[in-house]
Amino acid sequence: MTDFKINNYILQQEAKEIAAQAMREEQEYGTDAHEMLHQLCDGHEWVIYTYKAIILCAECDTGEGEDYLDDIGYEQFDSFANHATQLAYATLLGEAHKQLAELAD
């Protein structure tokens, strides 16, 4: 068993860090911040490690992530693990987009 803990507050704080990193990349290297959000979330440990993705889905509000997957037409999943990782990605990405918008203001 692992000591991995997550809740909505921890998710929000991590998304804020991701957004800040994306903004730094944009300012320093001219990389599009929104594209960086996708890359950073796609490679994030909460997304690529199935156990952490499952815990994120169980402990955090994933409603916006579910809506995102519906909006892009992602309705077919190969397995429970695939569903969890896709939902964790969508949830983290959505929160990161919110945090980026707040930092940009």
C-alpha cells in the first residue's frame, strides 16, 4: 500500500503549479501555455500511474472531467484502468485550465 493521498484541495494546488509552469514556459521560450498544459497533464504521475489515477477519481470531484470526455466524444474505454487514467487526465487538465485563467488575470 502507498501513502498517496489526494482531495480536491490537493488537486487544485497541483493544477496551480502546472499552470504556473506552463506560464513560465510561455514567457521564457514562447511555448503556448495551453499546449504545455496538455503535455504536463498527459505525463503527470497522477495520470500515468493507474493506482494514482483511480484514487484521484475516487477522492476528487471528476464531474468536469467527465463532461470534457463526453464533449470530445470519448465514450469507449478499453478497460477500467484506461477509463480511470483518461478521467484523471481530463480532471487535472480542466483544473489546470481554470488555474491558468486565474493566473492570467
